[in-house]
Amino acid sequence: MPQSRRVSPLQAVCNVVVGYVLAMLTQMIVFPWFGLAASLQDNLAIGAAFVGVSLIRGYALRRVFERWR
């Protein structure tokens, strides 16, 4: 069954939220390995900068693959 235009953004949002949480945890662990000191606020801002791009990318790719289907 094809994915509807209403479900595509919901799935994209869920994907980005999970990715955002994983990114925050990863940044907090990996940044110090490279000598990068980032506060929690910095980590949140860095992650937030990519959230919009990730949402658009996820939605657009999903729609492209639905069209090819």
C-alpha cells in the first residue's frame, strides 16, 4: 500500500526526532575525543541547525520513492 502524503511527514518527523536524540548523545561522547568542547546548549544548537534540513530531505526522498513505486 502506498504511503499517503499525510503519513510521509509524520514518518519524517519521527525519524528526525530519533536521529536528533542519537546525534545529541553521539556529539556529547565523540566531540571530546577530538578536543571539541561544546556545552549542552551548543550541542542542542548544532543539532537544531540540521533538523530542518533533515525533515525536508526525509520528506522529499520519501515522496520521490513513492512516485517511482
